[in-house]
Amino acid sequence: MSERWREDALCRQTDPNLFHPAPGCSPAPAKRTCMACPVRPECLDYALDTRQHWGVWGGLDQNELRRLNRARRAQAA
């Protein structure tokens, strides 16, 4: 899987800690950045393909990613 999409990701221009909020902190600022990002679909695909469980990827927080990963596994079964 090519990761060239990362070169155009808006998160490269942002504090990486924003995408890994501390417990109790909102992921909303990271999600706003993701929603404006031109490579959001590629980022989300990467996160799902590699089963990322932590942080904000492709506009989804870690709880949303886990739910989507579970749903994908259930569909595949």
C-alpha cells in the first residue's frame, strides 16, 4: 500500500499531539482538520487497513475507528 498520500495530509502542518488527545480531551480540533484535508479518505482507509486503535485518523476518533473496524470484520465473516 502506497503512503504517498501522507505528503499532502494537513496533519503534517499541525501539532501531532492534536491527533492523540489526552484522556478527557476533545478530539474535535483534530476532526476539524481532517474534514478539511484533501487525503481524508486515504487516511481513513489506511487506518482501517492497519487497524489503528488510537488517535484520530481520517476524521474518526478512536472509538469510531474501533466500531468501524468491528463492523468490517463482522461483514467479512
